[in-house]
Amino acid sequence: MKPLWQLSAVEQAAGIRNRKFTAMNLVESALKRVALRNAELNAIVDLTSEQALEAADRADMAVSKGEAKGSLHGVPVTVKVNVDTKGRATTNGMTVFKDLVAPDNSPIVQNLLNAGAIIIGRTNTPEMSMRLTTTNPLHGLTRNPWNPEMSPGGSSGGAASAAAAGFAAINHGNDIAGSLRYPATACGLSTVKPGLGRVPAYLPTAQAERGLLSQMMSVQGVICREVKDVRLGTEVMSGHDPRDPWHVPMPFNLEKNGLPKVGYCRESHGYPVHEGIVAQLDRAASLLEAAGYDVEQIKTPSIAEAARAWLRYALFEMKRTMEPVFSQHGSETFNRIFSEYYRLEGLADAEEYLLGIADRTRQVRDWNLLLADYPLILTPYLMRPGYPVDHDETSVGVQDLFGSSIYSYGVNFLGMPAGFVPVDLVNDLPSGVQIIGQKWREDLILDAMQVIENGTGIMVHRLWEREFN
């Protein structure tokens, strides 16, 4: 029998419901795994073992009384340190926030707890959660379980490292430019970046609201080892919370009329895409076709235009809202990297920003029209293999990472949901494909991701085989 920590969240929840094992068994298994691997990986930076064991005891007592809470009753999860967990510091990777204790839970934390999940720890993020690798002066560097010299991605690199190492099957993260999908790519995991309004977000510790574009682009999600757990975790976190004015309380699974048509886009927009990644795209397309999907190679509205808009307008906002904090309290390295971000496309001025936000509607409309005909679009994600932990510390590295991932932050600018699923190794590191979907159709994205996973296998099982064989 597999160790309990290796089971999917779906299997863990079912095992507790069916009394095959207890929540205490499950939490103890997860914590033993954390004790074995976390010192080298530094994925969890705020371990909540005492509270988790107490919660497991309560969960087992509830089961014995027939009072199990919900679909994640007794299941261990992790939460990123940039969202509020009541009584814990919301550090966001910054020393200046090390004592910023949350007075209440963020919506996603409350939704996980309402479903019966048990938080075993909180995961690392880079400074201000705005870097494509995960390190900061407060908590240190997070390592990739596949290769400690390679980045676990950012900003949810702690969540991805924890998932791949086997600490929890469901790991919270968030995404404003790719912070769910970069780490999922780096660590061989699956995720869905939900669309705007799907998962509620709010920070009780926040002193001011974010910029308008940031509000429209930033979303909460989960990083998981298996697609079925992404579905379960995303659906749980989608529960309504009136503190988020953008949230729309609607069913997660909508009506399906046969398999949706899939548009297949291989355009690299001038980046020298790695041949191994092109091969993975072709393989994913073939798997979907074999499952009955009608896959057609298409040309999309320019994702490069959306990506450039992200760089000009999102960074305009961030310079005015975030820079006052990190320029004073951030590390020299982080400030230097952010300066490189500004140079990628140049910053808009206030008038350009205003016009750019207005023009966003045109771009979204163009994509909506395409998605009306092709409800799913298969694209590259990161068009290069994984990268070293310090790859973004040079101008060349920053240009390379943003050039290779325009399908990431371009999708954020548009606000469309998009999933990532691993396919195979490239240069002995995980890689995979992205599926963009219609608004509110995360369910269709997950269906297609499941088909690909069924054909390629669960990537982290290869990692664990290396460890134990």
C-alpha cells in the first residue's frame, strides 16, 4: 500500500469518509514527510504542526459522530504566506511584514477550512510575490525537488515544491502573471489559473486596495500533483464571499454539449521555442484527438499584444502602488530585477494607462469571439526548459524568461482561465502545455487536462521513483 502522503486528495478524503484511515493518520504521514524533506527544500516556512494535529483530532471525532464537514474533511493542505491566515503573519516574503498578523482569514483560507481541510503549513514566496523564482531575505531560498540548482518557479514556488515533495496534495497559490503556472511547470504539477470572478479574494491586513488592472488580473488557485485534485481544490475555493466585489457565485460545473472544439496554436512570436516543447504540444494534441476532441491548428489574436500591455500597464500600476514599499524595504537584488522589468517594454504614462485599460476590452472581445468557436485553445506555456534559481538576476535572464512566457502573462491581461498540465521531461526537467478556456469554463479545461494526464501519467510519480529506487 502507498504511504498516505502519496495519495491524491480525492483518495485521502474518501479514505477518511470510509474510515480506511483517520485524519490523524493522514496528518502524521504528511508531517513525517515534511520533517524528512523540508529542511533541504525550504518549501514550508511557517509550519503549523501543533494546530494541524489538534484539527486532525477534532476531524476524527466529527467522523465518529457522523458530522464530517465537507469534501476535504481531514485532508492536509498548504497555504501561501501572502494570504491572510488568522493569527499568522502575512509576510509576503518581506522582513518588514514579519509581524503583520492577520486578524481574520482570507476567503480562500476560510473556504478550505469550511470544507474540512487541515492546514499543515504555509509556503514560501519571493519578495512581494513578484519574482519568477522563490527566494527572499526573510525566509530564504526554496529548492526544486527535481534539481536543487533549478528554480521551483515563482511566485508560488513554495507551494509547488511542497506539492512535488509530497507534503500535501492540495497547495494554495495565486497568479497575476503566471505565479501558479510557472511553478507547476518547474515542478511537474497541474494547476488552473481561474478566470476573474471565479475564486474570491480579500486581504483583511491590506491597508489599501490594489490598482484596477491588478484587481482584474490577480487570481487564487491551487497547485496539485493530479488534475482531479486541481478540480476539487478549485471548486472548494470558489465558495462565495461577499468581501470580494468581483466574485460571481455560480456553479462550477456548467452544461456540456459534447466535446468542445480545440484550437491548436504553435506560434512562438519570435522566441526560439525548444523542439522538445513543440513535441509535447503535438503529443497533447494527439491525445485530445484520440479522445474524440476535434483539434484544429489556428491563428489567434496576438497574445504578444496582450503581453506587451501587461508589461506597460501592470508595471505602471506597480511602480506607484508597490515600489514605495520594496524600494525602501526590499533587497538590492529584488530592486535591480524590478528595474529590469520596467525596461522590457517601457512604462506607460497616466494617459496611456487610461487608454490601455479601455483598449483591453477590444482585446478581450477578440478572444471571446475566437473562444466562441474554439472553447479550448492549446498553446505553449514556457517555451524553454526549466531555468536556474538565479536566471532572472541578469538583464539577459529577465528578457529570456518574459520572452519565453508571453502565453503566461498575456492570458492574465485578458482575464481568461488557463490550465497547465505536465507532459514529459525536457533536458531532464518537467515541462508541459497550457489550455486556455472560455470564461467560467474551468471545468472544460480540467476535462481536457485529465485526458492529457491519462495519456502521459502523473509526473511526480517519476520523481518519487527516483527517490525510492
